[in-house]
Amino acid sequence: MIRANDNYSKLKASYLFSDIAKRVNEYQAKNPDAHIIRLGIGDVTQALVPAVIKGFHQGVDEMAKDATFRGYGPEQGYLFLREKIAENDFHSRGADISPDEIFVSDGAKCDTGNFQELFATDIKVAIPDPVYPVYLDTNVMAGRTGGFEDNRYSGIVYMDCLKENHFLPKLPDEKVDLIYLCFPNNPTGSTATKEELKVWVDYAKENKALILFDAAYESYIRDEKLPKTIYEIEGAREVAVEFRSFSKTAGFTGTRCGFTVVPKDCMVYSSKGEKVSLHSMWNRRHTTKFNGVSYPVQKATEAVYSEEGKIEVKDQIAYYLNNADVICKTVESLGFDYVGGKNSPYIWVDGKGRDSWEFFDLLLTRASVVCTPGGGFGRCGKPYIRISAFNSLENVTLAMERVKEALK
């Protein structure tokens, strides 16, 4: 008989954002006239910038002519895009990354979820708490955990991110093999300095571990002293893989494009302790299971790096960060402690003793405002909510007025 992967039965009954959608839909059904403002899921709301649309049209127009039509492209991405990425995102920061170490994909969510396939099932995995659910759930699906009790899976090394440690994970007390890091962090919005990242790079080198570094929100960093890529850290090429996304950088949530960097210096080890090229492994997996991002999408992505594209995208990011400033000022005026919002589109708010789902329901029913309950990101997130800056300034301003009224 055909058998199911029993590891799926370990997963919590529903995905966080599905739970949110269910509650919002139930509230809307009972209150059909309510104008709900969504500051929960991190989906952008501003249209693609003109330079990107121009790039799309160019790609589509080329596909309409026999002379310029393209069929299957390179699974790793067209060289014209990979060269732009290497030059603008890495060489400009002093990071030595070559175009052939970049793999273009349909987004960071898929890559961060799929990358764990390259590793043995009995490795020890360290994951921050709170955390983006995909990191954890895909390792559960792969069979690297035990059951779920007290809001945690056995077999996982959880790295508590608390107010006391500035929401930065500390080095684990036990030796681990695979480490997930995300800066600017989702959900807390916290950031890490070069010195703080160097500690992790040194740990990984000493313990022959690997860092999976999610930098999906790097474009929101306003403080130039902060690193935008882990490859600004000496030695990171040997022990780190980095994930990037154009979803938040350029509004590609509905268009889908991202990339993963796997340096050729990065090695893993066979069961006999022999070095194995991680770059070669990911290339094999990528070419086997992925057929490439469409040509028009890659032309549109290339336009992000044009002179006009850089200006327009920067202005759009500034728009969302201005929204974040509005949220931060409101949170401060109400006397709530928070982190994020300065170099991140997310604001992580301490609920003053409220459970995160209780706070979520309060804002939904009293203000018709949707946030994200921190408990959905892990046990350490239970006292918090995440507020997203991804909406129009008008909606954010109105939402904050409603929140003030609901909480005064």
C-alpha cells in the first residue's frame, strides 16, 4: 500500500497565516461593513515601479518575435541577471561573490525550505525562537524532530531571542551542525552587527557547521554600519549560504524572483568525513527539481539594478519605512516596548502581559486591524505581536488612530 510521510503528522494543525486568515474571515462574516486594515502578513501593496514594468514589457516583447524568442533558459538564471546581482549586491559591499555562485529562483521561501534536503536527517539543527515558520516546518517534514510538546519540537536546538539579549540568538550550549539566522529578523525586526555575525562565522568554522543566512530584508537597513550580507564577514564564504528575495526589495511578491548564494569554498562532509562541494550539490538539486525563472521576470528583475530602477525601488522602500516610523511613534505614545521598525519593515510589540492571540483578537474586534500574533512564531513570541509596515500610508495612519482609540 502507498504510505504517507508520517513526519507530516507531527506538524501543528495549521500554518500560522492560515489561522490568521480564518479568524479574519470569521470576523468579516459577522461584521460585513467593517473596513479591515491588514498589517499582518508581510505582503507589499505598492505597484511595481516603472523601470521594472518597462523591463517586463521588453521581455514579453522579445518573447513575441521568433528572432528573440527564448525557450528553456539556464536553471541557475540568465548570466545578465547574475552579473548584475554580483556587482550590485556583493562587490559593492566588498564581498567576493562571483556570478556562477548565484542561483536565481522563484523566491527565498522555496529556497530556505528546500535547502535542508541536502543534509543528513540525523544532523543537529539550531533555530531561533521566535522564527519564520518555514525553517522549522521543513525540518519537521524531513524527519529531524520528535513530537511537538509545550510549543516546541524535540530534537531541535532552540535559541531563545528575548528582550534581555536584544532579540539576538546566543551560541548554543551544545554542538550543532546547521544554524538558521535571519537579519534583519523576521519577525522581530532586530539586526546584527558585523562583530555579532563574526561570532557565528567563527563558531561554524570551529565546529564544521553551516549557517543558512536569510537576508530577505537587507534593503530595509538604514544604518550603514550594519552588514547587508554575511559575506562582509571574513571567513563567511567557507561556512555560509545566503538567501535573498526581490519580494520585499522590489515588490515581487506576486511576480516571484529571488536568489541563493552558495560559495564554491563552502563544504559539507560525507559519512566518512570527506569534504563535499555544497555548490555542486545545490547545483545538482537545482537543475533536477527547478526549471528556471521565466525570461520576462528576469528582465524585470534586471531593471531593478538600472539607474532609474535603483532610485524608484529606493523610494518605494523609503515609503514603507515611513509607514514603520508612523507605527513606531504610535506604539511609543501608548507606552509599549518594541523593537524593529528602524532597519526593518516589522515592529515587534510587547503586549504588556497579554497573550499574543488575545492581543490579536483585541485589535481585530475593537479596531478592525490585523496584526500577527507572536506566538505563531514560537514559544518566545507569546507575549508579542508583529505589526507590518506593508500598506498604504493612509491605511497605516488610520489603523494607528483606531489602535489608539481601542487601547486608550
